[in-house]
Amino acid sequence: MVANDDRCPMRMIVGLGNPGSEYRDTRHNAGFMVVDEYARDLGLGFNEEKRWHSKVSRDGSRYLLKPQTFMNESGSAVGKVAAFYKIKPAQVLVLYDDIDLPLGRLRIRGGGSAGGHNGMRSVINHLGTQDFPRLRIGIGTGAKETIKHVLGKFRDEERSELEKSVKKAVLALTVIIEQGLPVAMTRFNSGVGTQKKPQNEQALSAQDLLTDKDLPAEDTKNT
């Protein structure tokens, strides 16, 4: 696990999602939503960087990144930008959706596995380590249709909670940057409300179901 402090500031903020208007506002794009909101608060815009297949914004020595490679290949852009700017994995903060957390809940960690999330699996592969911080954004678990759930848009009755969740995630992101990971973890990881996990510790999480063989051909690159 890593813990950022004054010696290891966050230098790259990565939001995961799928590019294209058809995926805008889908649950799988929660990472995009938070990074977009954070950039708007700072008055920043994004530029298309075709060499990295990404949209990039800069805040001083810190970079905001939205990979445009589709979810399964997100790590390619992250790895290339980190290498170009000599950014250590411990200085890369990744924001992404989590179907094992209720809508409105956040979970901050200093490292760990991909947990079945294909975008995070790609990032881990390209950075060569799982020891980098991440902010997971709860999107709630669908009843049975997991794939349709993550690639579907938020329901009208969820919009208010979604807006609150995005603002809360932006605040958490700001605390991580300004006060460090341990402070943010203490502040935002507390409380009750995570959805019940399977009793069998070997049971797969809902996101582990999102394998290429289970997806329609046109969706395999998007999860």
C-alpha cells in the first residue's frame, strides 16, 4: 500500500470511462464525471492528445487524464503519460466506478487488486504495480443484468444522489491532494452503508462477472 504525503504529491489524476456520446452519463463513466467536475471547478479545459489517446488538462505540475481508449485499454494511456512525465505510480490517483458500493458511497485506498474492474486491471498491468492510490465511486449493484447496469445511464430518481456523490468525490479528491491520503481515508471511508459481501471469501464480486466472454461483441472493449 502507498500513502501520499508532502514527499509524494499526487501528480496525475485519472478518471476512467468510455469515450463517445453514447456512453456519456453511464454508470461506468463515473470516473470521467468526477474529473470533469473537478476541472470545471478549477476553470480548466481538456485538450485532445492523440499520441496518448487521451484528453489531458494541466493544473500546474499536476495532470488530469481521461483515457480515450475505451475501458479495457485505459492503462495504455496512463502508462505512457506517467512514463513521459516521469510520474511514479504512487503519484497516480485513479478514480473509477464500483458496483459493490451503493450510490453515494466512496472508498479510498492506497493500493490493491483490480477487484474485477477491467479498466483498473489494465492500469495495473501498464504501471507494473497495484501499489497506487484509487478513489472508488459507488454506482450501486444491478439486480441481475450487471453488464446493462454499468453501461446504462442513471435513472431520473437517482440524479439528485448522483450530483451529491460527484461533489462529494470532488471534495475527497481535493482533500487527498491538499492533505494526503490518510486524512482523506479517515474522513470519507467511515460510516455504514456498503452493500453486503458474500460470506464465501472466494466468491466473485459483481464486477468479476464482466469478462469478455460474457459480453456482446460490440461491448467487450467498453468494460
